[in-house]
Amino acid sequence: MKSKIRVVVRVRPQLPAEKTHSCETLQLGNHTVRLGVTDSSQKEFRFDHVLGPSATQKEVYDTAGVAQSIASVLEGYHATLFAYGQTGSGKTYTMEGFEYERIASKASERASTKAKIDVASDRLGIVPRVILELFDALKTAAVIKNKAYRVKSSFVQIYNEQILDLFNPSSKQCLKLRWAADQEFFVEDLTMVDSASGEEMLLKFTEGVKDKIMATTNMNAASSRSHCIYTIYVESIDLENPSLVTTTKLCLVDLAGSERIVKTGATGVTLQESIGINKSLFVLRQVIQVLSDEANMNPTGQNAVAKTHVPYRDSKLTSLLKHSLGGNSITVMIVCLSPSDLCYEENLSTLQYAARAQQISNTPVKNAGEAHKVLVQQLRDTIQSLHAQLAEANATIERLQQRRPKPLRIHSGASHTATTSHPALPNDTKTTTQDDSSNQVEDDSDGESSFVYDEIARPEAIVQKAIPPWPSAWTWLSSIFQAFHTRPTGHHAFAESDKAYMFTVHPMSSWPLNKKPPGDLGVGMAIA
């Protein structure tokens, strides 16, 4: 199933400092954005939805289909929602909705801001609304689907191409990005926080927000200096089959805005941050461009085209968003624009990449759960056990094949002595047994096992009754028949290991070994 990235455009209201600016270059429709003043210079872009400056936070939430994204996660799919746009265009407000206040600073320090948290406000953005709505949806799903749910979350910021854990701010260590075939890119040693309620989860999120790196620039009084990725993991357990565990995730991404240094007036640390932000956004645009070009070359998605290298690995941001761009996630992109004509070039660039992004097709795949992983592990254990058994059997066969036949000496007290060779039964004990007829068999054998037969009338019965542990037993028994079937009538005995065997030769018993004896003629064998 193919699913294109949905794109929703939001134009923020004018800021007080922009009241003197002209705002004529943007013309909005329900699904279109026209950029330019004159008809000849206008460029029109079409998207899934376009929202003007009067749109409320709830309208943005509903129009972007965030509730549908939550439902998809509960159905077993991954989902992503990210805000994209230039600095100061309203991305953080859209995602969080918190108010930021300026922090007094020394002359030697740059101005900074800190979030003022008000979770009861209508200003609440997408992330707080998702958290609260998710737990309501889980309560309903638990009853309808007969499942139990466990919810965890993680919160990171990518600052100057370094991954920092916002749920563990005391650790100044940068987290490492790793790759695994089943997880693709993931962050090693990332803090995961369990939450039992929406309120508990929202409180933890707001604590992480307070540790974000923020600063004040000429274009944004509360500028995010990092890309922030808040991820919710939903683990569902089928109560009828507890081994069936499905884990899905919802990624909520607040991208730092692209910056023109001439306009932001960035210097020192802020300048270095701007370079890092622009670098990762440049790679993001490259990824979008390559994927959209592939989609244009193969618009139906049916005919194979030559795969172009997609530079996911060129930045931490695109590595972590790989599943969202051309991957297996249901993805929504919220494009934030400034209404000011002074931002014409930034708006044009943003709209061009948004238009490319909506051409990208993802392939959402429903997670089947981890029951198959349990089965795979069981099969692996079985295979390993069978390999061990096979190795042991091969060693036994090799040991037995190295043994050599030993002579069987048959002595008769009357007049006949027969000597033949046979594969010895395993026993190291030399045994001599004398019966009433003074017939005697001596053998050197090594004692691991012996065969006991109640009655054997023909060679076929040997195989049916004995079922020996190695094929050479047939040769051994055949040699005995060869030795005894020509003996005169009477009783004959031999000893093997700790068992004594007595053979009775009936009259007219000189019949071919491969033929069934007539009547009751044959050779009888009994334990002495």
C-alpha cells in the first residue's frame, strides 16, 4: 500500500513588528497558495489543505488529521508529523503552543528564552493534544480489541549534529546513532519514560521542553537552536495471545528553521548554530529532492527505475527521519509560512520543497507483532539442538567405523569346528561358556551393549526384532547362521559379553539363508 506524504500549509498571523510590512504576496485558497503580486510573476502551489492566520490550534490539529495518525498507530502502523519552515514562521508554536519569555542575561551572554507552561490553555499545540487524546483512545481500544497497552516516550534534540537526551539533561554526553537491520537507525542508550496517564506523560514532556536550547535573534524572539524529536511508543499486548506484542511509534518533530545570517544578525555561538541548522536542513532538502525525482520518474509506482542514492546518512536528522521520508511511516508535513512580503524568498523556497515532499510515496507496513520473533527464536533453538545431536551421531558413527572385525571361534566337543569372522559386539571382556554338549564359542568384544533374541527363524526376523544400533549387526548375525546352519543336529552354544546363547539345529536344516525354511525346520536361538 502506497501512501503519499500529506502536506498542510499554515500561515501565521502578523507579528507586532510586521504591522508596517506589506502582506500582499500571499493569496490563500482552501487548497492553494499563490505567491507573487502580479499575474505574470505569480506561482501557484496546491496542497491537501491551506489554513490562514485566523486558524486556531484545534483547527490545525483537526485539519492535519492528527487523530487519524493516532488511530493508525493503534492499528499497528508507524506515523510521523513534522513542522517545516523558515525561522520565526510558527513551527514551535504549532507543535507545542507554549509561551516563551525572555531571560535576563549578562552583557557577555546572549539573550535566551524559557517556556512558560500552561497545559489548560487553548494555545496547546499538537504534541500536548496528542498526548491527552492518545490515552483516551487507548482506553476505548483496550475494551474493543481486548488488548493491554504500555506507553513510553523519548525526547531528543539534535544540536550542531550532536544528539542530546532531553529526558536526561544532567548527562552532557552526546548519544550515538546506530544502525540495525530490524530497527534501521536508532539512538543508543536513549532514555525511555513509561507513563500511566496523559497527565503524567505531559508533565514529563514539559520538563524536557524546559531544557531545549533556545535563543533570541533578529528574526525570532524565541528561536529553537536545535531540531527536536519527541517519540511516543505504543506497545500492545493481545490478551488472548500474550506472546503477540506489537510496538509502533508516533514521531512528532519540530524542525529548527532555516536562517539567512544577514537577516538574523547571528554571531558567535548563534552563528555556529545557524551553520549547523542550515547544513542538516540542506541534507533534508536533498533527500526530499531525490525522492520526489524518483517518484516523477515512476509516477505509477509499478515500473522499476534505477535507484538513486538517497543521502540519509549525511546528517543525524535525515537518518532518524528515514522511515518517515520514503519509508514505512504514515507522514504528515505541516508547512509554516510568514505573511510578510519581506519573507517572499523564504516562503518561495519553503513552498517549493513542500510541493516536492507531497510527491513522495511511503509504504506503510502494518507491524505484525513479536510473536513471529518468538517463533523464530524457538526454531533457531531447535536447529541448534539438532545440529548438536547430528554432530554426536556422526562422532558415534565414525568411532564405530574405525572398529575392525574380530574372529569368532566355534568349538564343538564332537567332531566339527567352524571358524568365521564377524563384526564384534562391543565388549572388552573375553568370555568362555561351556554348555551340556561341550560346544563352545570364544570371542573378544568390548561391552557397550549386547543383543538378546528369543527366537529367530530366518534372517528377516533379525532385522524386524533386533533393530540394532548399527548396520554391522546384520553381518554379525549372518556370520553366526553361516557357521551353524551346516552343523549336525543337536545343541550348540557360544558366549558373548555377559550373555550365553544356545542354538538348536533341527533335522534337514541345511536350507539356503535367503529362503524361508519349510515347516518347523530352522534354527532356534535361546538365552542359556
